[in-house]
Amino acid sequence: MSPRSTLLYVTDLAYQARGRRYCDEDILLTSRLREEFDLALCHPRDTAALADRFDAVVIRNSGPVLAYQEAYDAFREQALRDGTRVYNPLFGKADMAGKQYLLDLTAAGYPVIPTVDRAEDLHRLPATDRYVVKPRLGADSIGLRIVPADEVRGHIDGQVLVQPRVDFAYEVSLYFVDHHFQYALYAPHADRRWALEPYRPTPDDLEFARRFIDWNALGHGIQRVDACRAPDGGLLLVELEDLNPYLSLDALDDEGRDDFVAAMKASLHRFLASPPR
């Protein structure tokens, strides 16, 4: 009998997220992953010290990296130097690397909420009376502000991004394992982002999401495409979560959760069998 692969599962079970219980999701996932892997949990601050004892490191609900930036940077540097297998792989171009991708995608003409980072570029955004100002390295809405048009220039300091405030109908999230679509959830009430319900995406919705999954070019891992339904009826990208996206598995039925767990297990097996990068 072949030995089972070992996983170091990185999570902060004590992290307090607004409207979500990260710990419940990771308790569920680890209980199911143990069916096929030998697994241990650790806090993100302990990852660097433990990583070389396992076949792979699985980063899940570890909370915003800003809370442990020095420890994360040390782990990332060590993992890239030593060839540690990390799931998701550390080569993502989206939230894993900060918010620069919103500028890059805007410049490339992708369907994303238009984003600039310089006062002299404000004219490139649609006319609006309110702007969203968010830190380049923000997460979980930390530091996000909504400011009136006559004040926005005073907030642009090289460390923030600026977007027009979009009066969207709702937000929708589409979840992928590797490049395979799994499920979609949406928040029908704009003022309750995490009151999520199942959503049946249209072919256009899936084509929209896959553009960003293809752009990011991660061969393995879990990604969440967050979008808003704009006034013209189309979708605009809000964020592409490629480091530790919360999955809202509690919004799925038992069959949906089972399907996701099966997809994640299969992905991890493929990842562990693939040549190291």
C-alpha cells in the first residue's frame, strides 16, 4: 500500500470575519481531506517552521496577510527557494500579488471596474459623484473608503487605488478548482455581501469568469471570481481571489459540498503528482 501524502493545512481558526465563520469551513474541509491525506493544521505564523516536514502546504482560511506580513513574506521566500509545493501555487497574478492586477486589467480592456492610481488619470474613469478608495495591499475591505468626488484627490498618495462607485444590482462569486467551474453564489441584497444564495450562471457569466481564470494561468488551486452586475446588465470584475478565497460552503447543500470536496481532493492528487515548478 502506497504511503498517503502529507499536507500542512494553514488556517487561522480564531480569525473573526464579518458575516462568515472561517473555522467552520476549515473544520469541514480538513475532516474530509483526512479521508485521503495525512494532515496537520497550523497557524500562518508557524508555516515556515513546519513546511519542510510535509509533501505540500495548503493555504486556506488564513486571514488577511497584512496581519502577519513578515511571517508570510519569510515563508514565501523560503518556499520559492526550497521548491516547497504550495497550494495555491505562489505564482498567481491576482490578489496573491496585491491589487496591481486591477490596473493591468483596466489597461488591457478587460471587463473590470475601471481602476487608476494617479490623480492625473481620474479622467479615465466614468463620471461619478463618489469614488471607492482602497489600499493596494488591502484585503477583506480593510481600509476601503467611499469618498465624494471633490475630496478624492486628497486621498491619492501612491498607496491606494481609485474606482468609481458602481450602483450594481448584486454581487456574484464563481468558484473554480484548477480551471474547472464548481458553483456560483450571489448576494441578492447589495447591503448584505455575505448573505449568499445559490446562483445559476448563464453561459455569458461563465465565459466572463473563465477569461480571468485563463489570464491568471494557475494550473492548480482554488480561485474565486467576484463580480458585480452593472447597470447595463453586464458583469464587471471586483476581485480575483487566488491566495486563500473563502468558499462559503455553508451556502451549498450536502451534494454541492460533496462535489466540491471531491474536486479539491482530485486537484490535490494531480498537484502532488505533477512535476515541481
